[in-house]
Amino acid sequence: MIFVGAVLLAILVLPSPWGLVAVIVGGIWEIAQTLFAIRWSQRRRARVGAEALVGVGARVVSPCSPRGRVAVGGEIWNARCEQGADVGEDVRVRGVQGITLLVERDQETVSAPASHHST
């Protein structure tokens, strides 16, 4: 945008030697801005795919004993939970094996069911 303004100034307003200076400075500015934007956008790798789900919480939608299904971010995934987990329990993704998420119960939800409490 600066370059276009410099060209317009060179053509319409500035005298001969200053028009060329304005175009050169505008071009250098545009190149520097583009290089900065490229470097800024590549400062870290994008996390995509199933590996990005490691550490994310999920909710069991099909009993995991040990295989079942969980919902993560609106998607249903095959899951394996060695401890077992019932429908509605919160679990945490600990790894990925192919297209199956390896999950374990959240520490907050690991407790005895209400039917097992003594009164």
C-alpha cells in the first residue's frame, strides 16, 4: 500500500529526483514488511491432527471397557481406556494410536459411585 502511494506521489506531486526516492523507499518498506510477516507467521509449528488432542479433556459417549467412544471438540473418536469409563464420565487424552485415542479418567471424576458409599 505504501508502494502504491509512493508511485502516485512520484507521478502526480514530487519533482523528478524525489519521485524516484519515494518509489525506492516505498519498495524497500513493502519488502521489509513482507519478510517480517513471513518470519512472524513461521515462529512456531502448527499443531494439527490427532496429536494435537493429547492433554485435552473428553466425554465418554459409549462405555470404554476398554474400547469405546469419546466426544472431543464436537467430534466422536474411537477410544481405549484401560481403567474403564462409563457414559458421561470425563476423561483426558493421553496419547494416540492410529485413529484411536488413548484416554484415562480425569482425577476429579475418579471416585466410587454413589451406590458404593456406605451410610
